[in-house]
Amino acid sequence: MDISGSLDPYVEVKVGNYKGVTKHLEKNQNPVWNSVFAFSKERLQTNLIEVTLKDKDIGKDDFVGKVLFDIAEVPQRVPPDSPLAPQWYKLVDKKGQKINQGEIMLAVWMGTQADEAFPEAWHSDAHSVSQQSLANTRSKVYFSPKLYYLRAHMIAAQDLVPSDKGRQPDTFVRVQLGHQMRVTRPSPMKHINPEWNEELMFVASEPFDEYIIISVEDRIGPGKDEVIGRIIIPVREVPQRIETAKLPDARWFALQKPSVAEEEGEKKKEVKFASRILLRLCIDSGYHVLDESTHFSSDLQPSSKHLRKPSIGLLEVGILSARNLLPMKGRDGKMTDAYCVAKYGNKWVRTRTLLDTLHPRWNEQYTWEVYDPCTVITIGVFDNCHINGKDDARDQRIGKVRIRLSTLETDRIYTHSYPLLVLTPSGLKKHGELHLAIRFTCTAWVNMVTQYGKPLLPKMHYVQPISVRHIDWLRHQAMQIVAAKLSRAEPPLRRR
């Protein structure tokens, strides 16, 4: 307590050797923390819970009061039971005598991981993690962005104005969408009205907040290109096409001369002229944008929600535990800070990180809607390298498991330990085992049987197929977009 008599209070919750602390609130005699602390029942080494209220001070923090609870007397609470109502408790001094003033409101209960408060709670399993790094140890659900193919047909241009009037321009078109860039072949017609008639494809993602930058360039010499004209079009203005509907009509767009800097300190100005380019742009929503290996796809639905198949069932996955994991860190006799990531469809889940153990037990359950049985769920085990706030570190992959849904009997629970096998230069190595519980429940038998009689991919992939060379390039771009989106989440799901 300072000279003015005000408090900078915080609470310390201690159970055996584990201690959780709230943040301190400056000069507040009626503080509100709304903090939850979860202690693993398996690691309890005491029969007392000690809740201590302290005052943050420059030197040694002052003791204000405490409350003690006998663990044997703590009530059980299992959802769907209503949350336990918090109560006011009188503070006692260090000798256990009640003090004249001061109460603390809290609730204490024995719960499960299904508890609504569990995901956001401080966990004793992550007791050594700093407050800043705590978010990197919690479970989280992520969703991939909705992806589309964008088709750009470069047809022709008119009245180009090259910088050198004494030579015929050798023109091509460069198209950029975000970090994706492609160029057409040079026009066979070397004059100011060239034709290309070439189609380029890109990957676009909702909410379509990017721009397509189209530049007509003149190849003056080896490695030397000059921009003749440019146009910038917002992706949100590009029309959408569903399945085999007629392509939108080609349109003429006026090209703008690149900005020319005048004297130093003056703003750049745009010089408009009569050059124009004939384009056909459209977003094809009848395709499925491939962002995974074709053999291990977890989603085959078209981009358009109007063309999507109805759900055929539910996939439930329990990520139970792992054992004999490969030690990834040298401290404390070689340990691992392990967590799992499971991906199916556009939904990614990340379990919480369990510290300093080669035999983690997560006991977390997740569900996914299933639209096609010929799909694969992938579950990877990783070592968390962001415990100490190292933003530039990369989490290390320990191993992964893939399960094809069509190999599962419906309504049957599979509980197996799957080996985590990794192919190394010296051969196949086992990095531990992952214990999973899986059940695929079919809710629409007719729809599921119908799927086996249909092609794997949406209709557009067969009516207007994309070449293998282009599909591979587009798949890489789609993966980059998904990875970038997930890495911007909080906490980020980073690239491995």
C-alpha cells in the first residue's frame, strides 16, 4: 500500500507447486479480474487451494489477505450443468484469523475439459510460460479463406504509344494479383495494335479486397522491359460465373501512362492517352480450388455455395494422447512441448500445448461436417518453439497421421495408437505414437451412396479442364494464400 492508502491489487492462486497469478490493477480498491485458473487433477500434490490477495509494491509485495479451500470439499461440475455461482469470501490473515475488512468473490469447482471456461483459462500444464506467450499454448479453431479461380483473358490492345517511335513494339502483358504474377507470350504482331488471345488463371480469396494490375510492356532488349500502359481493377468488380454459364463479354479498358516524376518534391501526375486493351475477366466459382495434394484432399466442394453437395454425416475426432515422442529440446533431460493440428475441409483445429513431456495427454474432441466419404483427415504433431516469445522460430514437425474416411465403418468408434513415421535420408523412423478416437456417423445414406457414383471433382473440372502444369502452379498459390491468412490469426497458425 502506498502513502495515499490505495492498493495495486492482484491475486495469486497456489495449488501445491503450481502458482497462477492475475494481472495487477493500479490504485483500485474494488478490482475485477475475471481470470480462470485450471490445475491438472493428476498433478495435485496437496489437499489445499490457497488464494492470496496481494498489493503490488516497488520492493516486496504486501500481503493483504487470503482464502483457503480443502480440495476434498470442492464441488463437482460437469456440463450441461449450469456454471457454479461465485460467492463472497471473507479474507483471513497469515494465521487464519478473519480480518475486519476485505472480501473476494470467486468460484471453485472440479470440472472437465468440456467446461466453457477451460479454453481461456490459465493452465498448470503451461505454468512456466510467460503471460505474453500464453496465447501460443492454448487450443484454437481456424478457418481457411474461401478461394476462387480468377480467369483473365488478354485479347488485344489498340493505339499503343511506345517511347521509341522509330521501332515497332515487341509487346506482352504482365498481370499481377497480390503476390501472384504471370505474363503472356509476346504478340506475334509487332505493331501498335497487338493481339495475344491468351488466358491466364489466378487464385482469389474473399473478401476480394485486392486489385488486378495489368501492364502492357515493350521488350526493348534482353532483360529490359518498358511499361507502355497500365490499368488497375478491383477484384470485387470482376463478375462471377457459375458452372458452364456464358462467359461475360470482353470489355475495352483505357490504359494509363505510367506516372512521370517532375521536379524533386513535386507530386507525380498521371498522363491519360488513347491507348486501350481488350480484356475478359471473370471469377469461376464452379471449380474446387485445390490447396492440398490430390491424393489426400479433405475437401472437394466447388467455390459456389449454390453448387455444394448436402452434408452426409459427421466426423468426430478425439485427440487423446501421445507417447514416446521424439525429444525436440535439450533441457531437463530432453523434452518436448507438444501440440496437435488437425485439418479437414476448411476447418483447422489446434490443441493446447503440453510442456516438458514425451507422453502428453490432451483429451480434446472436435467435430467436422462431412460432404464426401472419399476425403482424408490429416493430424500432425508439432513441438512448440514459441514458448519464450521467439517470433522468428519455426515449430518443428514430429510426425503426422492421415485417415481416409471411406475406410471407416459408419457409426463405429475406432480407438487406435497410430505410429508417427517420418522418412529421413537414413530411412523410415518412428517418432512416437498418437492415440486417437474416431467416429464417422452417416446421417444421409442415400446421399452418401450417390457420391460413389459421381466424379470426384465438380463438373467444371471435366467440362473445362485446367492443365496439370497450371493446376500445380495454382495449387501452390492457393497454399500460400491459406498459409498467409492463418499466420495473421491471433494466435497465428504458422508455416512449418
